Amino acid sequence: MRKNNSKFFCLTGAVLFLLSFSNSALAENSGLGVDTSAVMLRIEPGKELDFSFNIKNQTDSKQIVHLEQRDIEIGNENAVSFLDVSNGPSSWVVFEENDFTLESNQGRPVKASLKIPENQKASIQMMTMVSFSSSEDLAVIGPRATGSIGVYTLLSGSEAQNASGKIESFTYPKFVDKEFNVGVVYLNNGDVQFVPQGKVSVINLFSREKKEIPFDNHFIFPGKKITFSKDLSELSPFGFYQIRISFIDGNKQLLEKTGYVFGKFLFWIIFPGIVVFLYFVRMLLVERKKNSQSV
């Protein structure tokens, strides 16, 4: 299998673990893990491209592993739809080995190659499905894990690599209550997938105390949206805050949006002071009026 490292782009992120498994409560370890959750290849019509990732058996028993490539469509919020097509892009992929066995805690590389047709230019999305189940001929004490994990494979047809993003919306309650969630809809308007680095900065405008809370990391695929959310219910209902969300996109550009939040009880602290202030203003005006009349 010919290597083509100069055209191989691999994005590593949070490890994709078990998507589904059964009877895992009593197992010390259950599931398989991979070290690469997404790989990206640049399309070269008529060329053969190689890609690989590492897999590890994290269960307490021997696992039979099966590999297959599936055509997919990725929507907003990383929703994956499997496409049932004949002779689709997934048919171009050839694994070095489709079926093998992994001992407990054993790891190994998964290697594959794909031949790009001469006329192929458009972007492609596929997924390597790694199915596994405990070996039937092996006596296992306790539960047996079974399930599958997926590794995204994306082929981009464009020579340019644009990893720009955009904050589409920023929502938050106007008043601090028992439940207070900040929501951000982030759009990948580039042509590659990336993980934007985002956080929420909360500034108490009375004490000037500042707190920064990172968002969870998510891959965002080209042209798709992800909703980030963060619970800020620990804020005081007597406070007054500035909420600032910021993201660093794949091009290292800083994106920010700012809002202001009042504690729901803040009004009952300020209102008596306003009443007293207005009362003294009125008394002052009345006194001045009396003095002007006497003169």
C-alpha cells in the first residue's frame, strides 16, 4: 500500500468512545477507543490515498472487530445520516484487514487506502464503522460488551483550507434565576472541520470579580452549526453581570459577543434607594420653592 503522507491531513480531538454497549455496569472496562475521531484527505483525482488510526480494546475480554466504510451525510448539531447508495465513495475504501481479534487492553493500527476516480472533485463524507463483540468461544465471567464506534473520513475537493467560523446567535436570560443557561450557535463557514476554542467570561460589575468558564469541545464540519451551552446558575440573584462569550476559530481569529444580566432580586435592593432619593429631591424642590416665594 503506497504511502502519501504529503497529502494526508489528520485532525485529532476528543476520543470517540463506545456509542452503544450492553450490560457494562459490572465490567471493569467496557468498549473500544480510537485515538483519532476525524481524518481529512485532500482529493487528488485518479490518485490513491492512505489513512490510518489506532484502536484499542478497553474491555476485560477478547473482542472480535469488524471494519466497514459507510457513506454518510452530516447535518447541524453533528447529526449523522447513513446513506444507502450503490457504488458510493465508501466503495473506494480498502482496509488492510476487515476482521481481526483484539485481546484485552491490546491496541493496533487500522490502515486503509482509497482510490479517487479521475473525475472526482466534489467533497465527500464517509465514516469508518468499527463494530465489536466478545468472542463467543471464550468463557467470560460477567457482562460482555458489544457496540460500535465511528471515525469520520472527509475528503475536501478545494485546494484552499479555510477554517473560519461565525457566532450566529447568543442567547441568555435577562435575569438571573435558579436556572440560567447561556446558548451559542456557532457556524463553520469554512471548508474544513475544526474544533473552535470557546469560553464564557462573567464579570461582576459590583465587585469587578471575573470568572472564565470554557465550553465543551466539539468538531464542527464545513457549513454546519453546533449549539454550545453552559450552565451559569451559580450566579447571585442580587448581582449585576457582564456576560461575554468568545471563540477562537480554526484560523486563530477571535470572535466575541457581550450582554448584561441582572439578578432578579436586584430591583428590590435598588428600588428603595430610588424611592428615598426621589423623596429627598422632592423635599429639596419644595424647600427651594418656599424660599423663592418668601424672597
